[in-house]
Amino acid sequence: MIEVQDRSNQRMTTKMELSDVFLSQYKDKNPRWGYDGLGYIVYLRTYSRKKADGQMEQWYETVQRVTEGNFSLEAERLQEIGKWTEERKEKLVQEMERFYHLMFNLVITPPGRGLWMSGTDYAKKIGDAENNCWFVSMRPQKYGHSKIQPVIGSIDELLPSMPAVFTFDQAMKGGGVGVNIQEKNTSLMPKVKRKVELIFISKVDHDNFASELQALDVLPREQKRAVFTHHVKDSREGWAESLQLVIDSHFTGSEEVLQIDVSEVRPRGSEIRGFGGIASGPAPLVEMLQVVNRILNRRVDSQVSPVEWGDIIQNIGRCVVAGNVRRTALILIGDREDHDFITSKDYRLETNKEASQWRWASNNSIDLGSDVSRETFLQIAENIYYNGEPGVVDIETAKQFGRLIDGQNEQVDSLVEGFNPCGEITLPNASPCNLFEINLPRIHELIELGIEDQGLYAEACWLATRYAYRITFRPYEWEATREIVYQHRRLGVGITGVSDWALMKFGDRVVMSFTEQNQPVYNERVTAQLDRMYRAVKKTNQLHAEELGADPSIKLTTVKPSGSMSLLMGVSAGMHWHWSPYMIRRVRFAANSPLVPVLIECGYPVEPAVTGFDAEGNQKVDSHTMVAEFPIRAATADHPRFQTEDEVPLREQAALQSMLQTYWSDNAVSATLKFKQAEGKGREGIEEIADVLETYRHKLKATSFLPHAVGTYPQMPLEAISREQYEQKVAQIKAKPWEIMSDSVTLEDDSTDVIGECENGACPIR
């Protein structure tokens, strides 16, 4: 008789845990939160999870969950390859404690997605959950052995629906998605074979039937009109499968009538377990599928155009926004010659009026391609000047270059086809972003205070790189993703607070001046420090890959927009500059949020949200929404070389992005370059944008442009104030939020105000 060994206890030993003695040093303490308390509020309402007792995590508990969850991945991998020993465990515990300490003090942090998901049961089952963003190309693809399986067609068939369903699935998990709709991809799609009649039915006692579904022509279940009925399961997979069925029924099979029953979909307002949040009910799904069906029905016997595939993606985004995630991030990448795509958001055109209902759901960029003339640059610049789009990507440069200083290599990343929505990661098909962040100003401050030494720069790189590499061992739900992640193990170790750090550490800006030939002159001490840090990241990754018996990462570094994470830290976001040296940051809350009375007790100004004005010019307010004001000061506000966002010339912004692409980032650098619009000076503005595009051709992998915000309106999210006004407002604050909040704080899911992960609200909430 063969004895089967019980390995359950052996596997339990791979669960890494910090000791109570160690954690006691941090319990009931707080780091130096960004902006005198705003960072704490952002953390509490965005990243703190509800515990089993119904209370919200405190920061030391969040850091514990994140740390233990990540380090357990390494223990599991070491056990898998037969290297898990007591000695290894002891070293890993030492590293884990140091990681915890630096993360607790906001020196290093995972992305918002890592803060929210790491260490959860959901992340253990669904590796996708810890990745921020994704990319997919719009061409027929196999589903393969993936969690989502086709309802019609086989897993080994090249099905037109796969990119759209992949996008829908990742968006429902909170991820942003980049989608390449260039002709080289969409031309591979087959012609639409048939028109499909789409019928929806539901039980009449569904909570949303009378209030929402009837208006969308959903019939009572008793009135079903087809023999075959597809029942939508009350799950993410169920929603994704229904989209697959609707799309592919136009291309394969024989069904000309589809009847879909949404009775099982939980009603609006129900709690969603797993990723978290509140259900939207079936109405957004019904509406999305109806629009997708209409788009395809119009194309019988012809191919769906790139813009129409984009419409399908944008309707996915609209559906997800109406549901649990509240905000999704999408970028469509098209051809520079595709006039219909470039003008797709010009709602003055009759052909675009219906689509204005959903085309807001994506940012649009064009791939520059090769042989770009001055006239083409001017045409692109004119669209940017008047519309703020398109953004610009350079896929060939992304494929052939890591850091620019390391030179051209056609094989360095040859499978790249696009980017994530914020443009900081170069990605092959079905690939995710895998991000981490290093707080440069905080490192400098700790060294200046004598708490740490210069070795902290290399140590931060070491810990950050190892954290991100462990994520690549998660189980991914899509076969295409597993194949590319396990082959490339791409990382995105980022830096933030760049403009603050340059002033604090080096006493000057990064871009010192320009030559007569308009070439930037960089601060060599900055470039040397970034080069040393990059080399530390690369060496760390090579050694770690060897330890874990896997390939080193194809690319390693980035600069992400870093919106909400930089608020936690209190530093300039990514490579961007501060709005003003002194500011008011306004945040919206549901009127019944438990945080509102806390903020009032602290002394922060809180008032009802202004929604507009009546005929007499009096303000109208929403009594269900409150707006709180936080006075904030830029970390380098009083430095003589401080620049506000609108004081930095466009060419200097582009030069900084190019410097980071040259010396730090081997992926890409996320940047929104700001230009000024002035009445009667449109031609000069267009020429300036065209000059930047032409000068930095092949020196930037992706970039976008927006005009500087001008004008004022009530309760602006950001408002510049003087130093004196700032000091007066700070003096009115009687306590910090954590000083008066009890340990038993409870928060409901509040979607009133979404503080985005990324600059300009480009990325998902978490």
C-alpha cells in the first residue's frame, strides 16, 4: 500500500508572517502623511480594506497585509523549486521587516492596486488583480485555456470577440486597458456574416425590472420569443461570456435570434464580494450589448472599421463605469492616416453625434510610424491644440529601445504592440503593467536627517525590484497573458517626486538650459544618480531571477503618473510639477460619510456641493454631497528655483521626459505635457507643439498634451492661494484626522469623488 504524504502542513510554512513583537513598534502610529492629513484621508477611503469585524484597516495593518502577501509568493516559489530552507526563510524575514519599515514610512510603495489587493484571498486566486493595466490588439485570437470560455465557438478558434472580452474582463477587475485598433490588426477580422436579433428577458419580480429594465425593452420572462435562451450568470465571467456570445454570433454559428435572460444578475446596490464595491444591476450590461449588436448589424457582409471596434471598446468602458469600478481607463491606438479615427471625437460632425454618448470613455493616440513630414506634424499639432488629442506613441522606438542611452537593439522588445492607458509601459499583446514606486524626496529627507545613509537609494531599488518580480509568479486567468508574463516578466519600477527631488538634493532644476541648437542641457548629477539607480535595479533583477529559477525581466523601469500615491506621500506626481506652491485641494464626500463629521471636528472647511446656479444667479447645492477643503503646501514651495506647472515651457517639459527616457526608464515615461492657449495665437501654439513632436521624434515613446486649465468656477478641485492664505487656513485646523478617529472606524463604499491613481484621472480608482 502506497502512503500518500499530507503536504498541507508543509505548504503552511510558506505563509510569511511578521511577528507581533515586530508589529508592536508600528501599531497605532502613522507615517508623515502627505499634505498634513490629506494623504491619510485618501488612503482611508481608497485603499483601506474592511476587516472581518467590519472595521477598516489602519495603515500598519494595510502594510502588514501587503508585505506578507508579497513575500509569501517568494516562499511558495522557493518551495516549488526545492530551495525553501530555514536559512532562506530567516533571510526573507529580515528583508520583509526592512521592506515593511520603509513602506510604512512611505519611502517605497506598491501601486494603488497593490495596496488594495496584495495579501487578499482574491489576489491569491486571480493573479490579474495585482496588475494595474493591460494591453491587447484588436484581431481574432484564441481564448485557449482561460478562465473566460467562449459560449459559441471553441477555445482553439481565432474568434473576433477575444480582444473585446479581454478588455471587459480586465476592466471589471479594475484594470485599465490599451487597445490597438490599427488597420494591421482590424483588417484581420472577418466580415460580419449575419444580422442578429437580440431579445432580453427578465423575471418581473427582479428589483430593477420596473425601474430600469422595461425602459430598455426588456421583456417579462413569460414573453420569451426564442427557443434558445442564454442565462447570464451573476458573475464577472457571466457578463464577459454574454459579450462573447453577442459578438461572435455575428461571425460564427447559425443563430439569428439571441434571447438573453438577465434575471440572475443581482440588483443595483447589492454588495460585491471579491474585488469589492457595489453592484450596478443588469441595466448597464443590457444597454452595452444592445449598442454592440447595433454596430455589428450595420456591417453585414463587410468588415467592422477601426473606429467601430473602438466604439465597442468605449461601450465596454461606459458599462464598467456605470458598474462597480466607477472609473475605467482606456486608450485606443490608431493609425496617423486614419482620418475617421482622428476626428472621431469631433461632435460637430453628424456621423459622430450618436457616438458622443460613449466616445468620452477612451483617450485616443496615434502611432507615428515612419517618414513623418513637417506637414504631418503640423496636422497632428493642430488637432492637439484645439482638441487635446490625439496623444502620440512610437511603437517602433518602443520595440527597439530600452533606455535611450543604451542604444538601438531590434531584439530588445520585439513583441511590443502598444501601451497601457497612461503610456508608461511598453506592452505586447495580452500583457499587464507590474508597477512599484520609489519616493525620491523622502529618501533625500531621511539621509539629510541622518536617519539613513546614501545606501538607501540602492536599497530602495533592491526592495522595489524584488517586490515587483514576485508578482510575475501569480496565476493569471488568460492563457495569452500567462505565456507572455512568464516569458518576459516585465516590471515597472517607478520613481516619483522628480521635480521636488531635483530641487531638494541638487538645488536646481533637471533641465538647466538649452543650447543655441535647442538641445537641452541636463543637470549631470541628476542623470548620474538615475543611471546608478537603474544599474542597481538591473543587477537586483538578474540575481533575483537566478535565485527563483526564472528568466530576468525584459524591461524594468518606468515613471508613472502617480496621482493618488503621490498624495499619500506629499510630493510632486511622477515627472510633473506642482499646480502652485500653496493650494486648496477639494475632495467630495457623500454627506452621510463618517469622515465628514471627523473633518468638521478637525477644523477643515466642509460645505454642500455646488451644482450650478438658478435663473437669478443664486447657487444651487446638492445636500447629499459635501466638499472638504485641504490646504496643502508643495514640498519645495519656498525654493528659489521652484516652478509651477504653468511656468514650465513646453520644450522643458518634453526635455525632462526625454531625460528620464534616456537615463532611467527602459519602458516609457508617462507625461501629459501642458501648452498655453491664447486668443489670436493659435498658429504659434500649433508650431510650438509641432516643434516638440519633431525635435523629440524617437526620443519619446509615448506622450500626450493638454492645454493649461484656465478660468475659475465654484469648488475647483485645485485652487492656488498665497502663502499667507495657506498659513491662515492651517491655523484653523485643530487636529489631524487620525488624532480624533477611533480604532473602530467604519466606512461604506463612497463613489462621490474619485481620486485617480494617475495624473489627470487617466487610470482606475485603485
